[in-house]
Amino acid sequence: MNNSLELIRLNGGRAGYYLANLREKEYDYYGESLDEVSAVFIMLVIGKANPQESDLS
């Protein structure tokens, strides 16, 4: 089956941001807005809340 058709069927065709491993056919939904995606990444300790802040103080 075409991968794009599988993505449409995924999560009821819900629009938003997904991370997909096409080889393993695994998909994770991260939200409808970039703010939701950012919040998930922060929760997973990927990145920081304000990328403009410097760690050098």
C-alpha cells in the first residue's frame, strides 16, 4: 500500500505533525500546531523551551 495513503488513514486522517519511520511502518503523532510539537519535544528532553536562550551565563 502507498505510504501516503497509510498516513491519511493514521489517527483517523487527523491533520497535524507526525514522525514516521516508513521502513518499520511506525508513526507517532505530535500535535496540530508547532507549539504542541515543541511541548512534546521539551517533555522528551529534546531541545529547550526558548532556543534563543544561551546556556552560557
